[in-house]
Amino acid sequence: QSVLTQPPSASGSPGQRVTISCSGSNSNIGSRYVDWYQQLPGTAPKLLIYRNDHRPSGVPDRFSGSKSGTSASLAISGLRSDDEGDYFCAGWDDNLSGPNYVFGTGTKVSVL
Amino acid sequence: QVQLQESGSGLVKPSQTLTLTCGVSGGSISSGGYSWSWVRQPPGKGLEWIGYVYNTETSYYSPSLRSRVTMSMDKSKNHFSLRLTSVTAADTAVYYCVRDKYSGYDLDRDSYDGMDVWGQGTTVTVST
């Protein structure tokens, strides 16, 4: 199972703000950057946020990331119907077995 | 604009070897500042990083798959490959090839800028 824990689901009405949490430990979030990926139904994942709070070119500023201690969050403001999909946090985990890029358990976002 | 395309066997028998190739177009696999990863997603489940390769001879693998995985690059063909041995039903998944971006040429985790380009994915089923 994943070392990064997310709530299984989150929902909101159009225009609302939704926040997704990602909980880890000192060997990952506590000492490394966090990335976020969006996976719309039937498509490949897409990089949404990197290095905790940086948006790649083309990603709307409705999406924002933050990190504090061993937890991180993704916020979606002005929720739209086409935001429905799965969202995964991710990052490097340092352990005795060597570097490992780990994904969170994923959160399904629904627009009511 | 770089694009990635997976190809390979869609059906593999248990205990055999899974082999996939990722063709890179719109850019060179030799470009500095990038490594090349494989990620998989079992049906209805989350994402799992398999490993990455760069500079032809350097690769890192997930600890859970390290004993069965080999990745390689062919700069002349501008593609990279995944080889997974002794497969079981648990290896049934959609396999994605991915480009990893870095802010510098050192390719260390402190300069990692995420998986910025993804292939469309290819389904691999392990079954008799």
C-alpha cells in the first residue's frame, strides 16, 4: 500500500472550492517536494503541481498546492464539471531500500 | 512538442517476460535535463512508479520490483524499454511511459520537476 494517504473522495458544487489532503512522513513529504497529478476519466495522468506549489505552463491558477510539515494539500477553486476525475499526490521517499517515487492513494473529485 | 507512444505485447503468460518500448517523437531522448520513467496502474487502482533510466547506463527501480525489472535506452532509435520478468496476474495493468523533468542537468531528486509528459498508456494482461 502507498505511504502517502489521501481521502478517497471529495466533492463540491460548481464554483466552490475543494481541498484534497495528502499525508506522509518525514522520509517523504517532510523532507521532499510534493507533486500533484490529475487523471480525467479514460485518460493518462497529467502533471498539475510540482515542487509543492508550482504550476506547469497551461495549468489554470484555479489549482494551487501547499505543504506543511508531513502533509500537503491541493486546492481547486471555482470548481468546474470538467474537473471531475482522480487526483494523486506524489513525491520521493527516502528509505533504506533506496530512492522511491511514491504516489498517494488517490482522491476522486465529484462535482455535484 | 514531445510525444510518447508505448508499444509491445498486450497479453503475456504467467511466469514469462513482459517487454514494452516507448517511442519518443518531437524531441531527443538524449536531451539534457530529463530521465525516462515507467508507471503502471492496475485496473481500478492507483499509480505505481516502476523506475527510470537516463544516459543509457543509469537506472533506478522501485524497491518492490527491483529484482524483476530492467530498463534500457536506445539513443539511435530514440526509444526506451521496460523488461519485467516472471510476471503474475498482479502485473496486469495499464503501463505508461513518462518523461521526468528536472530544473538542472544533474538529475537529482532535489531538482525534480515532476512527470511532465505521459504516453497514452498500453494495457498488459497476464493470463494463460
